[in-house]
Amino acid sequence: LLNKYLLTATIRRDGYSGFAENNKYGTFPSLALGWVVSDEKFLSNVNWINQLKLRASYGLAGNQTSRYTSIARVSTTVPGGTAPAAYIYGDGGTTAFGQYIASLGNPDLKWERTAELNLGVDFSFLNNRLTGSLEYYKKKTTELLYSINIPNITGFGSIATNVGQINNTGFEAAITGSIIRKKDFTWDMTLNFSTNNNKVVTIRGIDADGDGKEDDLTQSGLFIDRSIGTIWDYQLNGIWQLKDQIMPGFYPGTYRIVDQNGDNTITDPADKVILGRREAAYRFSVVNQFNYKGFSLYVLVNSVQGGNNGYLGLNNPFYFREDNTIRVNGLQGIDYWSPSNPDGKYPRNVSGSQPTIAMSATNRWQDRSFVRLQDVTLSYNLKNSLLKKVPLQSLNLFVSGKNLHTWTKWEGWDPETEANDDQGRLQAQGLLIGGRPVLKTYTVGLNLVF
């Protein structure tokens, strides 16, 4: 009975000094149930079911912030720099060093809470030749710890607070099948699949424009009924050419931004639109394991797919300053626009700073979806009969290759990994300066057990 019906219950009471006095503690219970259906009498004669287990769980979890977020912090250096904070004291012009409040505190800051429901099934069929697990989950996160932008008249740009509700729903599957079982040859395959969809349900509950719908928090990147990774930016439509009637503020070779409201001026936020989302639609991997006598072949294929306008990554080409011969020569490696190359894929390069919206505020978003041949390993185990003449228990010779090939439309180094560009923005390793390709490695080895 104890192995057939399972019950687990827990309760946590956590405290964290980083929250305000009245919000330091949170209570987080959980309950999990399991039923091994295959042990029931009504399935005792069903020979193709080796194991079948149903499970469900529900629980609350808390998320905490950094230790000093709820209090105002004091700094001795100027904002955004390392120079000491100072002011002129009195009529004599004497410099006095001091401190100033660098961030707003929030005495009402409290635990972020997530309620999660999980439903799953574990199975083993056909004499254990087909095994796996399927799981569906639904999460509701409330009182999100989030830094929201506030009017500059306050003297600060943002404040950490608790806002809104975000829902996540997803499905995960892991299935292994023994496709061929012969005396000298076996073939096993494992498929892993996962998908997640998140949606902002509410933020602050404010409807300032009176349209009956809660307002988005656009400057903080939060949009009602959309993903938390929603991309809100200017829409690009090619590159301005010499013959075009060019909008004020733009030049031949700069990106053509779509004028959404038709006023012949590009402004923020009037001309920004939702372009897509950063999150992937689904991920999957396929593992094949072949064994023939003493030989073994392992093949892993990994993939992330964006679906409809999903898994978009920032992929801006880097800009050189044309102040020396080395950098000018560097421009020849990328298909930049120029009067002699009007069909160039990327906008004109510039010398010096980028003062206008034409160069400084345009972002190029690209689909990061890929399929990668991640790992291939061929090995051979020497027969035990041949090892009797030497003091060895086993000998394994192998050769392997990792990251052998990637199929993708992404341009640049690697669609999967991310790094900060020269402006501190996180983007996938495409055309940014300082990007690194994913390493392709080959290994030959010998494993000995004495």
C-alpha cells in the first residue's frame, strides 16, 4: 500500500533580512501525490505495461532580492563613474567630499511568490523498451520583484518594487525507445522536448487612458497579455539609398525606420511597435546510441526553435572609427552599405560618435533558431578474451567531436550563447565586437582500468 499510494507534504517558514521589517518572513507550503497505477489488480494481466505512475503536486515558493534593495543606498562616487562625489563649500571655492543617496529605498518590498501546479506521468512499456515521463506545469507568480522606471523629477531613474502577476504554462517530455535489440546490434533513441509560454496578466492595475484595458509599462518592457521577454522597438524596412527622399535625421546608408504614425518624424515611443519576443517556442534534443559488437556510436542533436517571431536576438553590426588603416581594412570583412555597394546588407559605417537616431537607436533583431550536431562519439571496447594476457580489466578507445555543425539563419558567431556588446547590452554572439564562436573540438582518448 505504501508503495502504491504516495503522499508528501511540507511547509517552510523563511525569513530574509533584505526585506522591510513587516515583510521579512514568508510561509511556503507544498503537497505532492503519487499513484502507481500499474500495481493495481485491474492491470495485473496487462503484460505490455511494466510501470505506470501518475503524480500531481502543488506548492508555493518564494523569491528574494539582493540584500540591500529595500533600503536607500549611499554612494561616495559620482553617478556612473569612479570620481569622488564632491561639492563646492562656501565662498572660498573649497572642494568638500561627501556622500549622496544613490538609489531609492522601498520599505514595502516583500517576497515574490510563485504558486505551481504539476501534473505528470511516468511509464515503462513493452518489456521496458519504451520508457519516459510527461509533465505539464502551470505557474502563477505574484508580487514580482521588478525595477520599474519612474519620472526623473524624483531625482532617480527607477525603483525596486513588487508588481503584477505573470503566468507560465509549459510541457516537458523525455522518451527513450529501444528500437532494435539484436544479439550483436542495438539501437536506442532518446527524445527530450520542452516548451514554455509566459504571459503578463497584470502590472499595476492602472488604466490612465480610460480605454478599459490596463496600461502597459512600455519603458520597463512589460505588456499586458504578452511575454515578459517582449521586444518593443523600431521596425526596420531596408536602408536609405542615395536616390530616396530621405526623412530628416537620416542619411544614405542608414536604416529606414517605419514611420508608424505618419508624421515624417521618428520619435520614442510613438513609432515603436512590438516586434516579437526573446523566448523560444520550444527546445528539443535527440540522442541516438548504436552498439555493434565492441563498437559504440553516440550522436546528440540539439535544437532551439523560435516559432512565430520568437527567440529573437539583438544582432547589430559593430561600427569602426575610421581613424587608422587597420580599422579601415577591417571594414572589408563585413557587407556594409556604401555608395559603391548600395545592396550592402548592413548600414553604412561611421566615423566618431553616433549623434542621431539613425545610427544610435536602431536595433537589428534576428531569429536565433538553430539545429546543432552537438556531440558525436565513436568508441571501441576491447574484448575481455584479449585482455586475459595483460593485467587490464577493460580497455576503451574513443574519438569524439563536439559542435561539429550548426544549421541556422543567424548571422555571426553563435546564436545560442550571449555576451555584452560595447554599449553593455546583452545580445547573442552575432556581429558584435568581441564576440566568440562556439568551439569545435575533437578528442582522441584511451580509457584503461587495471
